[in-house]
Amino acid sequence: MTMTTKGGSVPTPKVDLQGVIKRFGDLQVLNGIDLQISSGEVCCLIGPSGSGKSTLLRMVNGLLLTDEGRVYVDGTLMGFREEGNDLIGITSPQLARQRRNIGMVFQRFNLFPHLTALDNVTIGPIKLLQMNRKKAENKAQELLAQVGLSARASYYPNELSGGQQQRIAIARALAMDPSVMLFDEPTSALDPELVGEVLSVIKSLAADGMTMLVVTHEISFAREVADTVVFMDQGKIVEKGPPEQILTRPQSGRTQDFLARATEAR
Amino acid sequence: MTADIQESVQTGQTDKRKPPPRGKMTYVAIAVVTIGLLGLAQDVVTNPNFGWRVVAQYVFSGYILKGLTLTIALTVLVMLLGTLGGLVIAMMRISNSVFLKIVANCYINLFRGIPLLIQVLFWFNIAALFPNIRIGIPFGPTFSELDTNMLVTPFIAAVIALTLNEIAYMAEIIRGGLLGVDSGQYEAAEALGMPPRMTLNVILPQAIRIIIPPTANQLITTFKNTALVSVIGLADLLHSAQIVYAINYQTIPLLITASLWYLLLSSLLNWLQSVLEKRYSKGFQPRTNRRKPSTDKTPEETLV
Ligand SMILES: Nc1ncnc2c1ncn2[C@@H]1O[C@H](COP(=O)(O)OP(=O)(O)O)[C@@H](O)[C@H]1O
Ligand SMILES: [Mg+2]
């Protein structure tokens, strides 16, 4: 895989959020988000609980649709078809197709419990990309090796530790050959001693040049792998910039408070 | 390491363990129940009115077996149609159309709220309501008209009544199963890019685990409920027994004959339920024949 030079001239961003607004009933959860992520960029999203980080992530792959504003991934408008100035919702199968090149990893892993680790990884390529079983299984074995779990192919999720399950979940997402990977607090549900093994898989993806949006509370991880850190509060982006700037010399008082509490908790 | 612990536990277990002594009341209760059961057993064996000889004579008779066959056929048919229809109503209830939801709710309330016996009688007498059945387009042209009494035989009436009722119960069971699956599973399937129908393919096997126990209960209930069709003269197991005792006046022995079959098949279904439950718990309980369902790492798994 190729490394994209950071800060190089990138014409169209991989992920492009323009004035995104999301409401749940009367509650406005995202208040106009503008965010661009370029190819090969690792963007870490931090912020207090309830600030809308998970909601933002779900808008990127169309699990939730915008009430106002637009989300583009690889230049494709998510969830809608543009007709003049109007946006017309696309059908569920069309939306499902849009999601196929966006990988997502959840806080609670969400592996399919009735399938083995191998079948969890092959189900996407076989059912959605019409790949033949042999080829899909070879590829799945490669991915399991990449996350260090070759020996666990025939295990069911409940026979694996949380860290192992999360690594299988990463392999499942990678099996679709995504152009962007989304992570929603991938280590928050893990025992402390299992956090490292998951973070190191994500780090190696970053080194391979994968474009990633990672919601995390692991400040030192963000400092190490992020190209950009975004601090969110109350449905707004408060600041964004390179990790040294946001994590070391934050401008906003809210960012300072959050970081003080986050590092205190360590 | 775990092996060491197990070994030390096993070798340390040289002393005998005994349960704590029972209280006095337990002994009294055991004595009372034993005496009661013995008395009952004596009566069952010696009281000639049980008519065990008559039971033995009829239990495998062609007439009773024919009734049994009809009861089983009715149960299977109603269960199959009821499950399919139940799936449809369940999908309507969890759909995002308010109209479909309301229709499904009304259906379920209607068919669960009226005694099944009345529903059976109603469908048997449907000709009084609609003497003719018109096949055509609502408010539009008619293609053909049929005499209701010809079309709705007692068997058809029984199937319709039991199935419509079954659909209402199965819809609730299936819906419970679908809602019982963790919402993260729907999200994971959707995030992979699965269209709704394929998402259902991932969710259903998980829902089945939740659906099986109540469905097995429902199957047993339906099997016994088929006895209601005896009121419309359909020769099921119960009605066949009734026809025989109407002739030979051996009421109790023939009711026992029918009950023995009901009991035998219910027990069989109970057993089947436990087998199915085991089969579908795959991936939900650790397999016992596994080498190491633990977090220990082989060197290859340790990441740098
Ligand atoms: N499906 C939903 N329906 C209603 N409110 C929701 C829903 N999802 C999230 N919210 C609300 O939106 C806000 C932001 O939630 P979330 O994006 O999960 O925050 P974060 O991930 O930063 O903790 C919270 O107040 C939460 O209660
Ligand atoms: Mg969250």
C-alpha cells in the first residue's frame, strides 16, 4: 500500500461534511459541522460524552441521514440524490450499496454471534461483493493473520476475549476493501490490558495509509497516530488541528478543561 | 496454568461431601405425597370404571388412529400457515409505516381477544353471513361466484379459524424475537452494506433462538386446541373417541384413550423443543469440546 504524503495537494477530500445538522425530535444534536478528511489522513475525534461524536460518525456512513447540510464520501453524496436544488432520498438498497466501501468498527464489537470468526469476515465479500467462497476465505485468512488471529478462525465470538473480538471486527470491516474506516470508541469496552492489542492494529492501518476517522478517549494514542485532532462539544466542532496544537496548546477553555479531566482520569 | 489449578482441585477432593440435613417438614411432605400417590395408583389399577381393557382395545384401533392423523395434519398445517402469516404481521408491526402498524395491531387484538371456540363456530357458519363468495376486484368486476357451503367444508372452516388465531399469536412471538436481537446487530449488518432483506437473513438466525421456546409452547397449545374442532363435527382425535363412546357408552375409557395420545405427542414435542434449543444456542454458549476458549495467547497472536 502507498503512503500518502501528509499535507500534499489533495483535490477532493475523502470525507467532506458541509454544514451538517442532525436533530432527534426537538433535540438538535449536531449544530452545523464542517469537516474534511483527505486521503490517508487519520482524524481523531475527541469530546465529552453526549457531544455528538457517535452521531457524527453514523452520518458519515449513512446509518443516520442529515436533516440539513451534506455528507460526501469519495465525492458521493450520502443518502440523497441531487435534483436541481432538491435532495431526494435514495432507497435502502441504494444506501446499502453506498456503505460498502466505508468500514465501521463499534464500541461493542457487534460480531455476528452465530458465525465463526472466519464466517464473520467472509460474509460481506461473499454476500455483497459476490466473491467466491474459496477466494473470500483466503483473503479472510490473510486479514486474520494481519490482526494476529490466524489460530482463531473457527472460534465463535463468545469464545474470544474482547480484544480478540474487536480485532476480528476490524478484519470484518477490512474485508470489504473500504476506502475509509470509522471507529467508534473501539477500546472503551475493553479491559485495560486488552486495549494495547487493538490500538496497535489501528496504528498499523494508519502506517499503511488508510483514511480513518477515530472517536477515542485515548489521548496518547491520538497524539501518536492522528494527523488531525478534532475536539467536539455540544454538537459543534470547537477546535481542530494537528495533535501537538490541540492536545498540547489548546486555545479553547473547553478543550483545556476536557483534556485536564481526561488526563487526570488516567 | 488453568490445568494446574484443575489438577490441584481434583487431587484435593479426597474428603466426601454430603448435602445438609433436610428439615422435618420436608419428611412430612414426602410421606403425605407418597401416601397420596399410592392411593391414587391403587385406584387407577383396581377401579374397573377406568376400563383399561377398553383403552387397550381402542388405543391402536383404525378409527382412533384416523382421528389422530387428522389432528396431526391439522396441527402441522395450521402451524406452518400460522408461522408464515405471523412473519408477515410481525414485519408489518415493526415496519416504518404507521398504517401497516395499526392494521397489524388491530388484527392481533381481534383474533386474540375472541374465544377460539367462537371463532371455530363462526367460520363453520360463515355461509349465513356470505351465502356466496365473489371472486373479483373490490367495487369492480366479478369473475366468478361460488357457493360458500360447498367451499367451506368443516375441515376448511377449522383450518381458517385455527390459522387466523395462530397468526396472531405467532406474530407476537416472532416480533418479540426480532426485537430481542441486540440493535448493534442491525447496525453492524447495515454498516457492512447489507440491504434490508439480507440484514433480516443475519438477524433471523439470532431471533430464532429467542423464538423457539415460545413457539414450541405454542405448537403444544395448538395441538391441544385442535380438539375444539370436534364441535363442528370434524373427526379429529377427540371427536373420533366421542363417536365410539356414543355407540358403546364407554365414555371414560375412550376419553382416556384420546388423552394418552395427546399426552404422548405433547411430551414428544417437549423433547423436540429441548433438542432444537440446544442446536440454536450455537455461538451463544461456549462449546465444551473446545481446546481453549480462553484469552491465553499463542506467540503468533501477541502483537508488537
Ligand atoms: N437515536 C437517538 N434518539 C434520540 N437521541 C439520541 C439518539 N442517539 C443519540 N441521541 C442523543 O444525541 C446526543 C449525542 O449522542 P452521541 O452522538 O451518542 O454522543 P457521544 O457519542 O459523543 O457520546 C445525546 O444527547 C444522545 O442522548
Ligand atoms: Mg458515543
